[in-house]
Amino acid sequence: MKLKILYFARLRERFGLGSEALDAPAGVDDLAGLVAWLRQRGPAWAEELAPDRPYRMALNQEMATPESSLKEGDEVAVFPPVTGG
Amino acid sequence: MIVRVQTEPFDLATEVARLYRDKPKVGAVASFLGLVRDSNEGDGVHTLTLEHYPGMTEKSLEGIGREAFARWDLLDATIIHRIGTLHPTEPIVLVAVASGHRGEAFAACEFIMDYLKTRAPFWKKETTPEGERWVDAREHDDIAAGRWAT
């Protein structure tokens, strides 16, 4: 399943990546599954996306939860808790 | 309603005047101006750089504004948030709300700020004498936003 993934702020710096096009393997069908798959990429990914870390996710530019399901062409963003204002 | 995300400065008087000029039903405008402070958590702050999620940021601010219009009897609103690198004393954010009476304007202005702080995709990085650091989200901002839960 082809996805566009964006990273912001501390996560963008830590992963050295602002955005990428990914082809997620079969079995990755929600945000929780996607994050579990991303964690396998290396130490920075495993650490920043550990279940006890306070990262947030958006799906197609709306705040989303781990249960949010994915479909072909979705835009996913992963970022730290927001600090605007 | 006007929502803008911009690097350029804005003029408070111009923005507030647009909310009541030629609108005789407006009896109250409440505005909030957020500024860059010269210190945070005991350290001096030289600059503050704001990153955001283009596209989602505007949608998020428009959604927060619409929610305010659904909750209170408002006549107009303006939300302007700056991005890029800012210095102490510079304005970061303006929220201004027009209504018939002050109670709704005050409440809606505070609501929009509380939701903006916890939901709009902006991130602050500050430079201090020790170097750069990302600003951490604060629990009291979540508590402030939680007050408006229905």
C-alpha cells in the first residue's frame, strides 16, 4: 500500500527526513501497524516511536489515533505534541 | 472569519478594526496577542523558530474557529499565527473575536487560544545561551483545553 509520510520538528531532525513515499507491506492496515513497522528501521525509530513516547499522528491532515485505518494514497504525519501559540 | 499563517508581522489595530468597521451589530471585540518572551524555564531565549504542517495548520485553525462559532453567537473572528524565526517582544499569534456582547467574545477568544495551543500543528524551537532546543508541550495547556469539553 503506497503512503506519503511526513515528519515534523524533533522527529524530522532525529530521523533526518521530512517526508517520504513508502510502500507498506501487507498486514500494515492501521496507524498502530504502520508505527510498529517503522520502529524496525533502527535505534532512533525504535526509541522515538516507543509506546511510552508522546508522539502524535495525523491522517490526511486530521488528528488520528492508532486505530485509524489506512488506505492506498493516504497522507500520514508523525510529530511531537504541538507547541504553538 | 479570517485565518492566516504567515512569516510577516501583522498590525493589531488594523486586524481589530476590520472586525467592527461597518458592522453596527458588533458590540464587543476581544483580542489576544501572544508574544515571544526573553526567557523560558529559567534560560534566556534569543530566538524562537516556529515550524508547522502546511495544509493541516490552516484546516486545523479553521476547524477551531468553526467550533467557536458553533458554541457562541459570534459575528466574526480572526486567527493569525506567524511562522519562521522570531525574537523577544515580537507578536506570534493574534486571536480576535467580534460579538454582540462581551461575554461571548471573551469566552470564544480564550477557547480558540486553548484549542490552538493543544491542537494546531505548530512546533517551537528556541535558541538559548546553551544552544537550540525544542520546546516541550505543557500539561497545563491540556488542562486549559480540557475545561471546554462538553
